[in-house]
Amino acid sequence: MSIRSGALTIPPGPLVRPQTSLWRDAVGRLARHRGAQVGLFVVGGLLLLALFAEGLGVADPNTTFLTETLRPPLAGGHLMGTDDLGRDVFTRVMHGARTSLRVGVVAVGIAVASGSLIGFTAGYFGRWWDSFAMRVMDIVLSFPTILLAIAIVALRGPGIFNTMLAIGVVAIPAYARITRASALTLRGQEFVTAARSVGAPEVRILLRHVVPNSLSPLIVQATLGIATAILNAAALGFLGLGAQPPDVEWGAMLVDSVRYLFQGSWWALMFPGFAIMLTVIGFNLIGDGLRDALDVRIKD
């Protein structure tokens, strides 16, 4: 039944829009973001290829067909052709996706965990620890990222684990600075002061109030950081410092096939390079979508 007041008719039903959480709203905006949709489709497709690599191609990516070396795409049942040893390029690209995605996620995980610990404690507690930690971060930032990663891998030796460690270490300053800036902003807010006034321990305030309210920029940076980590891993693999045989990695595939490019065998180089490009674009699109979705100033 409608309520009539003069010429104004108020329809029945609730007059107040139901409250929703920040994260639920963010998920809804992310689902409607065109760029994020494309990025999720690309990254999801690569993830499926990585998970089901054994069933979609040759079981072993290092299986050689010596009578079918440098076969072009679609020849002899090889969707993306074969390389100089007769290995199926499509199979190796799928297994390379598994390696590259693992490197990106683990390296960013190392950087986020270490950088957040440094940044939150330095920004919230301040004093000598803030000055010391930030000066160390400035020293790390003074070196070119890829050169520092090369130095770390050269000291520890090539390999997939050392690659993930090196890429994670050189990315720590970015996350430390982001979390420190968030902690500096939030430690003076009213809700932090209120929690402190009722006797809440400082560590509890940091974990329960400061950290949860700083997750938005951290998540966006981490998503974009995965793309950068994959690029750095490909660069180290191209230099021979990344994954070592029998592990398959896109950067190593590039260096193995680059010398055959001018002999007309372009496919062994193009397909892993195209996979790197797609992965980086996909994560960048997701990161852009997350940035817009988590920005409370943007209204639908």
C-alpha cells in the first residue's frame, strides 16, 4: 500500500539502500570492469593451460623427436611447431606457464611479506627503526633492479629458487614504502586513537586496525608486481641465470631459439615471447581493474 502525501507518492518497501561492505562493492565493480574482465580471462586461460599441460600436449616437455626438428606450426600434429631438438613448442609453452606463474607468485609473496613487515613497523612505531629501515631501502633502490637480481643469482648460483629469491628481494622496497606511507597516515586517525585510549596493545592496534585498512594499495601493487616479476624472470632466464634444465621457462626458451630466427624458424621464438606478453598484459589489466574497484572515491 502506497503512502500519499500531497502530490508525492511514496512507494512501499524499504527507503534506505541496504548497506554493503567495501570488499563486496569492490568485487562487484571489478566484475563490471572491462579491462579486468579481459585480464582475468587471459590469466585464467594461462592458468588452465598450466594446470592441464600433461593432458593437452606431450606428457614430457623435454621429449625429443629428432626426425621432426624445426617443424613449422601445424606440421606433423605440432600446434606450435617444434624447436631445434624436435621438442613440441606448445607443450613447452604450457609447462613454461607453470614455471613463470610460480616464479611470479612466490617472488611477490616474498616481497609482500618482507616489505610489509618492514613498512608497517617502521611507519607505525617510527623512531630509530624507521630511519634505519628506510635508509636500507634507499640503498637497495639505488641499484638497478635487474642488475641487483643478476648479482644475487650470480652469488647464489642459477636456478629457479634463487631466481624467485632474487626477484623477491629487489622488490621489497616498493612494498615497504607503500605500507609505511599507509601506517603513517592511519596511526593518527580517530579509530586508532580510540583503540589506544581504551588500553589496546600497540601490536594489536597495528594488526587489527592499521593493517586491514592498508590492504587496498598493497593488493593492487602485488598484482602489478606479478607481471614485473615474470618479466624479470624471463630476463634472467634469457641470460642463463634462471630456471635450469630440465625445468622449462619462457626466458630460457627464447635464448634457445633466438639463433634460429634468421633461418626462418620464427615460431620457436615467437610463441614463448607472445606468452610473456599476454601474461604481463593480463596481470596489468587486473591490477588496473583492482585499482579502480578499490578506490572508494569512484562511484557507480
